[in-house]
Amino acid sequence: MAGYSGTPLPRKLGVKDDHLVLLDGLPPGVDLGDLGAAEVVTRLPRRPLDLTVTFHTRLAPLRARLPALIERTAAAGMIWVCWPKKTARAEVERSLGVSCDLDENLVRALALELGVVDVKVAAIDEHWSGLKLVRRLVDR
């Protein structure tokens, strides 16, 4: 269970049994919990996604990937963009063998640039934070 709320992570993320969920770049060792009857995929499907959980350590790859995720997400769907917490950066860099330059402000700024807004932040686990992105109501 991530964070302090006591809310199970799948519920915090908004996973429903009838959702099509993309786990994009899920790092080894990250456990999102029981996603129930949701259909989980690891590649972009042809049909619209209800929920994506995408993991990134650097801004440039996120900038390249996020437009496709937005395009493939249902109008009322959501995208969780996850990045290493500042307190866990060194450990994530060491375990994944990559450097990290992302934070909440960079994710938010990119989202706004691409026409989506953030509505929630959550701890994914002790190493990762996530920002929930959705389309503005007027764009649905």
C-alpha cells in the first residue's frame, strides 16, 4: 500500500473492472496491486484506453510518448505519469541504470502544453510518484 491514506493503490488510480489499462514502462519491482478484472496491456492497443500508468525518468522520452498516450485515451480516460521521487532518485538511477530529470512541475507543464490538466497526485510506492492527467471537461 503506497502513501499514508490506507486506500488501495488500484482504487487510488481509478481502476475499474471494465477498464482497458496500459502499463507503460512498468519498472521491475513496482507492484500496483490487484487490478481486478481490468484488461491489462503493455503495448498501445488499437482501441481507446481508459487508464494508462506510464513510468518515466527523463523529460525528453516523456515529451515524445505523451502525445500518443493522449491520442489513444478515451475522452473521459486518464493517464498517470509516474516519475522517481526526489528521495528515491539515486536508488532508481542505480537500479535502472538511467539518470532522472523529471519532477511534478515538469510533468504538469508538459501536460498543460499538450492540452491536458492534472487533477491528482499520488504516491505509487516508496520510489515513484504519479500525476493524474485528464482532458478538460470542455474537451470531452
